Amino acid sequence: MKKVIKIAALSILGLALPDAHADESAVRQALTQSMPSLKVEGIKPSEIKGLYEVVVGGNIFYVSEDGKYLIQGHMIDVAGHTDLTEAKLGGTRKQALEKLGQDKMIVFKPKIAKYTVSIFTDIDCGYCRKLHSEIDQYMAEGITIQYLFFPRAGKGSDSYTKAISVWCADDRKTALTAAKKGETPPLKTCNHPIDAHMQLADEFEVKGTPMIVTEKGNIYPGYLPAKQLAAALEEESVKK
């Protein structure tokens, strides 16, 4: 029960729409008026009467039908011991990654690909470096790795600058491997997706690195050895 309470913790933000019984379009209008920068990608009734489910990037929020309140948290089916929100977040994460596109990631692909994972990484993170030092083991298991950058120290940090320099290098994969070994990449700038990576990490509520996201949008926080990750991906692939 303690776990359920923790997951179900909610924070409520007031919205400015006093009209009762708003429909989906009115809820969207309320969000647009109160939070113009919020990019709403979908609104539909939730399992609880009076609450609408709102998809924003790779995240899900809930809004009251009168448009006055936005609720951030996970909806729990207590009787079924099921986190309803998490079950849906997989789909929203998958769509968000597809929308970003593989061309905005650094991809290491094996000769025979069986699985694909997206990994939020920080060049200066110890376990990120350990994972990358074993890249050949992941390739041997048929795991395609799509890297996205999440410099934990934020914009303007050394890790952020290194991420941009790696992306702007002539050979990104070679530059990333060198940086993971502790080499400082030559300073370069160009159009880059690092900020988009960080925005997505925020939507996915990434707390640390590495964070692994599977093809179905499920999350494995932290480092996983190649064989252990392959076993988890195989188990995921047989589930409906």
C-alpha cells in the first residue's frame, strides 16, 4: 500500500476556466489560455468520471471536466493493483521518440538487429561510460542503441558543451566513443538536437543516466549488462 500511495502522489495546479462541464475542446482552450507554451497532443476522457486525460509530449496529465484543475501524477487501479498511467506512458514515450526521429540520435547498430533501445546518456556519467565501453557486447546481443544526450548539469555545463561538440563532429560515433573514454572533443558548434533531447528527458521524467527506453516505451533506469538487457527485451517482445 505504501508503494501505491507514493505512486499516486499528486500535485494540483489551478487553471483559469470557471465554466462547468467543459468538453474536450473547452479543456484544450483552458490549457492554451493558462499555459500557452504547453503543447497538447491529445485529450480524451479518463477512467475516472470528470477527469480528462491529456497527452503532452511524452507525458500524461489529468484535467477536471470544468477545466479548473490540472493533476500531475499516476492513476492507480487499487483493486487491480495496476498503474494505469504507466501502462499508457509506454505508448506516449514511443510516439515521442518516433516524432524526434532516429536522424536526431547517435545510433550504434549491430549486423543482425533484434531489438532497439533509446538511451539517455551523459558523457561524464560513470555508468554511462561503463555501458558504452561494453558496446560490442550489446551489438553481439543484437541490440541497436540510439543515444540521446541528457547532460545532468544542464545547459552551459561542460557535459552540455561536449555533447554539442560530439554531435557536430565529422564522425559522431567515433567522437562519442573517444569522449566516453575521457577525451575532450574538439570544440565545435552547429545546429544540434541536444536541447530537444533534454526537453524529451524532462517529459520522460529522467532523473539519472543512463536511462534505457525500450521499443514499447518501457523504462529501465540505470546500467544493465548486455545479456540482462537482452533477456528483458526478449521477455517484453513476447508480451502482448
